[in-house]
Amino acid sequence: MFRRAFWFTAGAAAGVWATTKVNRQLKKLTPESLAAQAADKAVEAGHRLKDFALDVKAGMSQREDELNDALGLGRDAADPVRPDNVTALPGPRRLRAIQNDKTTPLNLSYNRNEDH
């Protein structure tokens, strides 16, 4: 009697465990879950790429200082262009606006008859 109850309980517990395991795997394979996983991986890759770029920039700065010292080209301590410690990437580049120069006349009219 106890032996049957034990095996019945063990079988029921194994069935519940297997069912929950399968349901978790099925939820991981839904399109929403796959999209979220892909987005998380893309964000992680972006962070790793940013860290790599910062490391490269710091290494470049260090190597440039070494070369300047070797060539005897000292750098001013008050040089605002390049700080000693590199902690962030530079901001996005800004494009200069094209100034409307009055020396060259602009003919913006279009005459379709000139094309023939």
C-alpha cells in the first residue's frame, strides 16, 4: 500500500515538474520573448563596443604621449583639446551650415523649355 502511494506521488511530481519545464521552454520560444532576447543581446553588444572604443581611445592617447616624449615634443598642461584622462567618447560631429554667399548668384528658376 505504501509502496504504491510512494510511486504514485513520485510519478505525479515528475509529471508536474516535466510539465512546468516544457511550459517554460515554450514561453521562451514565443516571438515576443525571442525579440526581447535579441534586443538585450544587441544592447549588450553596444555596451561592449563602446567599452572597446574607450579602451582604444585611451591607448591611443597613451601612445601619443609616449611618442611625444620620445620626440621631445612636450605638451602643455593647460591644453584644453586633449584631457589627460579619457572617460567618454566625443559627441556626434556637427556639419557646418552652408552659408549663403552673395558672390555667386544662384539661379533657382527652372525653365522646362530649355531642356528641349
